[in-house]
Amino acid sequence: MRTATGVWRWRHNPLRRATDLFEAWVALVAAVLLVTAAPAVGWITANLTDESLRQSVRMQRQQRHAVTATVLRPAPPHKPAPYDPESSAVGEQRRPVVAKWKAADGSRHTGTVSTVLRTVRPGDTFTIWTDPAGRIVNRPMDAATAGVHGVLAGIGAAFAAAGLVECARRLVVWRLVRRRYARLDRGWAAAGPDWGRTGAGS
């Protein structure tokens, strides 16, 4: 609203310079883009990201399988576990164990994995995720997580678009100010030698 008022004020102002009106119009266009284009970019980005992630979720659910692993024995403490079988709350202590499991294709596997079981005893079971061949993979992303990532991507894109518009506006204003100073310098160079002299130039 202030920008629109500024454009209107400069229309018939006798002190108006061409650059003043242009700057006011630039500010108005930037304000309109901030209100319309930035949210639109955010909405489009959020939808595209959400759809892409949901497609990834569907593919992961088709390609990854939850299977039950059985503890054979605790693994040596210094031996790193290559995989975290289940997504869990931050801060849960994981313990490496040697376990066996049966893949979706029927093949049997044995390896070192990590578990959040508080006590590890031979015969205990827990869930891990594997591909069809029985190789350990990460837990598939759920739809809620995909939605959150989509929203965050949309917000980021909206802010990025708004920042781009504001940077463009500032760049234009900076160039206008430089042009004004250049004209002022030229005008002062022409009038400076005669400044303060009565009848100068007559």
C-alpha cells in the first residue's frame, strides 16, 4: 500500500525525477511479486517435492522388506555395525550383534547388525529391513516424513524467490542511485566554477 501511494505521489510532483518514478514502480512490482510469485513458487515446489518423495516411498515399500532377525551372539564392541535396522528416537543406545535372517526370496543370511534391544541374548528377535536379495538396507521413508520434507522445500523455495526479488530490487535501486550521483557530479562540474559569483555566466 505504501509503495502504491509512493507511485501516485510521484506522478505529479514537480520535484519528481524520472528515476524517482521508475524506482517507485520497481518497488510496486517487487511488492506484487513478493505477495504473489513467491508463495506460488513455494506451493509448486512443495507439491513437486512431495509427489517425488511419495513416489520414492512407494518404490521403497515395493523393494524393501521387513524381516525378523534372530540374535546368535553379541558382536565384539569394537566392531562397527554396518546398519541401523530400525529408525528410532535420538539417544537410544544401539548394540552390535551377530544375527541371522531369512530374505524375502527365501535365502538365509548371517551378519553383524545393530539393535536397540536393551539386553542381547541368543535367540532374541528384532526387525531389520532388506532388499529382495537379503542385503541390509535402510528403513523406507514414511509418507509423513515425505510430507514434512515437501513443506520444508516449499518454504525454502518461497524464501529463496522472495530473496531473489528483493536482491533484484536493491540492484536496480543501486544502479539508479549511481546514475543520480553521476548526473549530480556532471551538473556540479558544470556549475561549480561559477558557484557564488554574482552574474556568473552573463
